[in-house]
Amino acid sequence: MFAVVREAIDVTRWNRLVEDDSAGAFVFFEGRVRDNAEGRKVQSLAYEVYDVLAEKEGARLLHEALARFPIARAACVHRAGHLSIGDTAVWVGVSGAHRTGAFEACRFIIDELKQRVPIWKKEFYAEGDSGWVDHSAVGARAVRQP
Amino acid sequence: MPKGRPSVSEPKSVSLDYFAIFREVRKKDRETISTSAGTLGELYEELRERYHFLLPQASLRVAVNDEFASWDSLLSEGDRVTFIPPVAGG
């Protein structure tokens, strides 16, 4: 299951979604908002999401993970809206018979999500300015347009 | 036009959904426009001139009616087009 939510991620509830009697290994990844980026002090973040397409693409990448790795279940949830330092922005959970597949699948899901799922992140800096994060930009990480 | 001649076609009405930097530049999240662009790529170049979007087409993806599409896809009357700036989930 893949979802985009606008309230705090209930990690305990999500953990239960990957429970499986055939699984001996459970790998969870939690991405939280940190107070710095590329040497700049960050005060908060805002995530903007193209909900319909994000949920389609997120579901597709979970299916790809299930086809590609020896795992039992996979789930992922991402926040939208304004987040504070320490808030959980994304959670990924994978269960499988053994740890290797579960670790690899969890890594695959978070890496692919960052590249493919239409979610945008705006950083609000301590100096008062803000910018959209663009990992693809050479030299400039946050893009602005007047 | 930056390069070549666009394929000329009858003007059509399409709607644009804006996210992130596009929403901020246009100061709205949706609008309906009339265009004679034949493909999605031509549409973006037309709007880039009209609205002074700075992001090059190569840095974007595009979706039509809530599904990813290629820039050379033909544009149809009533399409809902979304330009997807570089994503940054996680």
C-alpha cells in the first residue's frame, strides 16, 4: 500500500501493514525533517504532492519491489503539507523471509520514490528565504524564479 | 519559436494543472488556455515564451490526464496537462 497523507504518519499503524507470518525480517526506513541542508539552517519544510499521479506511481514502484526482491510485503507513506523539524516525512516498511531482500527492497523503494514520484519539497531557511529543492540541478540545489 | 516550425494544428482548449514552482510563477493552480501546439513539447515551449518559465524542457516530465506522457505525444482537445518540475520526495 502506498499513500499520501496530510496528517502525522502513524508509524505503529503502518508497521502492522507489513506483518506477515512468513516473514522473519522487517526493515523500516523513516525520513525526518532535519534542521539543515547544504550548510544552510532550515526552519521548516513544505511538501507539495500531485496526489493522483503520486499514488499511481508509488503503487507501481511497490509492485516493482515485490517482483524484484524476495519479500513478502511492502508499504510506503509520504506526508504532504507543512512540516516541522523532526517530523516524519516518509516511512517505508518491508517484510520478508530474510534480511538481505528486505534491506535491498527498502533501499530500492526510497531511492526510486525520490526520483520518480511527483512530490516537491520547499525548504524555508533561517534567513527568511525559501527554495524548491532540485537534486538534478548542477551547482544550484534550490531553484527560485522571480 | 526556438527551433524548427511547430506542427500547425487547429487551436484547442486544454487545461493546465500547476504544481510547485509553476504554481508560484503563475500564481494559480489551474487554468484553461487555447493553443495551436500540436505536441506536449510544443505546448511547453509556447508557454515558456508566454509566461517566461525558466526551467528547460529537458529538466521536466509531463503528464496528461493523470498519467506520465512523452513530449512528442499529440495534444487533444480537453486534455489536462501537468508539467512536472524536478521531484524531491523523501
